[in-house]
Amino acid sequence: MSHRFRFLLLCLVLCLAWPERSPAPVIFKPGAKVKYRAPGEEEIIGNANELFAKAEAAEKSGELGRAIKIYKKLVKKYPRATVSPEATFRAGRLTEQRGDLLHAAAIYRGLMETYPQTQHFQEAIESQFRIGEIYLNGKKRKVLGIPVGSGWDDAIEIFAAIVRSAPYGRYTARAQYDIGRARELEGTGDLAIDAYQAVVEKFPNDPLALDAQYQIGYIWYESARAGTRDPQAVAKARTAFEDFLFRYPKSEKAPQARENLARLQHRLTKSSYDIAQYYDKTKHYRAAVLYYNEVLRQQPGSRESELAKKRIEQLRSKVGDETLKSAAEIAERRSKANSTKSIAHGPASSSASSGVGETAPVPPQMRGSGDDISPLPPPADADSLPPAPGDTVPAGGSSPLDSSPPADSSATPGPSSTPGTTATP
């Protein structure tokens, strides 16, 4: 007995014994192999209107899977038919009802991109946005029905499709903002800042622009607080919060923004004080005094400023004012001395040479040739600072953005982290 005959006999026995469990047909064709169709996979034929009627009937009878299959078959076979946009929307709606949200979102996206004139365009946008926020708020992706990871990337893809398909829609600003939220949750702060910046620039009058501007500052603030390797993190955070307060001074988040700015300012002051102490300990007193003065300029009423003022007086008593003068002060003093000397010697020299009352310019004294003159250093600002010490300086023991400095003020500055820390509103 051949294997083929045994198989046919088995199929016949099963169909006779359990006819209700074998609704799908076994198809026999002359000269062809036996073909078995699974339930719901019966051959679908007909023109666009006939297929639409079949799908609609299956939908009404509760056969959602079969209805979805027929709607998709219709669209694939007759993409330009009048009923194809409606069939696409219904396929997406039924897929969403069955809980297959990502596939539903893909169908809605196809509807928006392929049939932008459909009457269901706004409904498709709203459905996509709803699905995107479900995944943004914690729904996980599933593989074979098992949750395997976060759905933030899926949410970003959905929101990006909304921004792309409806750049001026009622949900577009929110979708762009939610891209930033998803990026924050992922821990990619730089991409989150880009997304929030797009909200501020493209939708400046939308209420979400306020929150987006605040979040830009907050991401940089958290990055600086964690110890970023970006030396501009504090400055960028300050700029973002200052922009926020300039644009939205009466916002409910304004007090928090001001508090964050105060903490950032204290971090800068603490950093200058730590550098000053480093130079102080290594007996580079001139550099130390420059940084102590920077502390006085940055936060006059802070604890560090009081300590800096006291230490400057101690160093003056210890080494004298002359040792603590900056390079700019020394250069200025030398320049004045040379000018005085030139004036003192100029008239006698000129009268001896010319015999008239005119004063001729006196060239500077040369050590050798005329090309061998040693120029003075260029003038510098009074508060110009020497370079900060490198990574060899040990790090302090407290958080750089603590509202109050640590008890041990001798800590020295240390390295910091990359931006990209996650932040929450």
C-alpha cells in the first residue's frame, strides 16, 4: 500500500469521524498533488465589490479573521478600486479589535500614505496615536505571545509616521513631543533634545513647547549632575533654563527652573573653588588667587566666596601683593614704566639731535639687532584664568549639584560623564 493511498484513506476516515472538526476542504485535482486548505483559507474570488460584500458579511457574522483576510485580498488585488480605502480602514480597525496593535498601526499607516484623501484619515491618525501612547506608557512587544522588550522603538516609529503624514495636524505636536519622551526613556538624551527642540521650533505656540523647552534644560541638568564628560553641559543647561524663563516667566515650572539655575551656578562656583584650592596646595599662589577671585565674582554671598575672601587675605600676608599680581597687571605696570622712561629721556635726546623744539620718537633699547626685541605679552582681562588642572586632580566627594557644599572644602574637581542620561518631567 503506497504512502499516498494511506494518506488519502486517513483523511477520509477523519472527515467521516469528525466532520465538525474538519471544516476546511481537501482539494483533489487531476494530475496535481492533494492540497489541504486550513480554515479560513478557502479560495477567495470575485471583483472588488464582491470581495467587499463577502468581507462585510464575515465581519457581521463575527468572523473577524476571515473578514480581515478578504479586505486585505481586495486591497492587494484591486488597489485602485473605489472601495479599497474603506477596506483598508476596516482591516486596521478589526486588527486593532483583535489586539494585534502593531499590525493595526501598520495598516493605518498604509492607509494614510496610500490613500491620503480617505474620509478616515483623521480616524487613522487618532488610532495610531492611541496605539503609540499605549506602547510609550509601558506595553511590551510580544514574540509568539511572549513579552520580550519595551515598545519604545515601536512608539517612536508610530509617532514619526504621524509627524510625517500629517505635519500640521492636531496630534502632530504631541506626537513630536512623545518622540522626545520615548528617547528619554531609552536613555538617548541627545536624541531626546533633538525631538524636543523640534517641538519648540515647529510649534512655538503650542502649550507643549513650554514643556519641551523645560525638558531640554532638565536633560542637560541631569547630565551635569551625573558627571558628564561634556564640559559644556552646565552651560547648555543654564542656557536652556534661561530661555525657558525668558519665554515662560509665569509658568508653574518657573520656580523649579530658577532653583535648578541656582544649583547650576553653585556647581560653577564650587568648581572654581576646587581649582583654586588645587593651585593653592601646589603653591601656585597667583593662579589660586585668580580662581578665588572668580569665586567672588560668580557667587558673592556663597559659603565658598567667604572662604575665598579669607584665603586671599591670608596669602597676601604670607607672600605679599607683588607675588600675587596677575600677568595682565605685570604687563600693564611694565608698559607704564617704559612709557615713563621714554618720556624722561625723549626731550634731551631729541634736542641734542635736532636743535629745535620738536620731540623725536625714541626707539626701544635693543639687546642685539632690531629683530631681537622682546615684545610684552598681550594685555589680558583682569579676571583671565590659567587653565584648569587636568584629570590628575582627585575628584570631590559630593554631588556637583548639591544645594549646599560639603563640609570638606578641600575637594578638587574631577572628570564627568557623557550626556544622555534619562530624565523625567
